[in-house]
Amino acid sequence: MFGILRPCARHSCPSVHEAWRAHLCGLCLTLRDRHGQLARTATNYDGLVLSVLTEAQTGVRPGASRRTAGPCALRGFRPAEVVPSADRGARLAAVVSLALAAEKIRDHAADGDGIAGRRVRGAPLRAAAAS
């Protein structure tokens, strides 16, 4: 069920879409800051929901703890307000995203499909999943 959650930009108001993007970019930057550049490939919506739900349960006004991130190619090289890397929800989302990605790689290796299932070429992926 990896990757089943997605935002609906067509039916959500701009403030919801902006908050969703703040959490998505915050997750990506948290992965980079805490686990290195390679970990950014584990950014996904499934773990992101935990960041959103954690912020909703804190009782703090949504958007109160944001920081300005620099330009990013995925945002059209524009800066944005994002959830900071120190945020509890962003850290939880990062750990869950890494765990989901590692399990997906292990599953492909066990099934023998994809690059992870290849004996030599899949070795770096399997090593990354094990770490």
C-alpha cells in the first residue's frame, strides 16, 4: 500500500494546499538534515500524514512554527515557508518514510524483482536499506 495517499489540489482550498506543501518540503529537508542527501529519495505522502496529524494534535496554531527555506527546483526555484527539521512531526515522518522505503527495498530483494533483486547491481540498495 506504499504511496496510496495523495493530496487533492483540485478540491482543496489554497491554504490547505500551502500547509500540505509546507509539511512535504519540511519532510524532505528533515530527511536531508538528519539522514543525508540520499535519504531525500524516501520522501513520500504516507509518512507526511504523520507530520500533519502531529501538528494538528499539539494544540498550537497551525503554521506557527515555520521557517523560510531557500529556493528549490521542485518549487520553481522559489523560497517557501516549511516545517522546521526540529519539529517533532517532521522527525517522526522522516523515520517512518525511511522505514517504509527500506522495507520496500527488502521486499523487492526478497521477490527478486527490480534493481534491488539483482545480485550485483542491487547490492548498494540493499546496503542502504539495511542501514
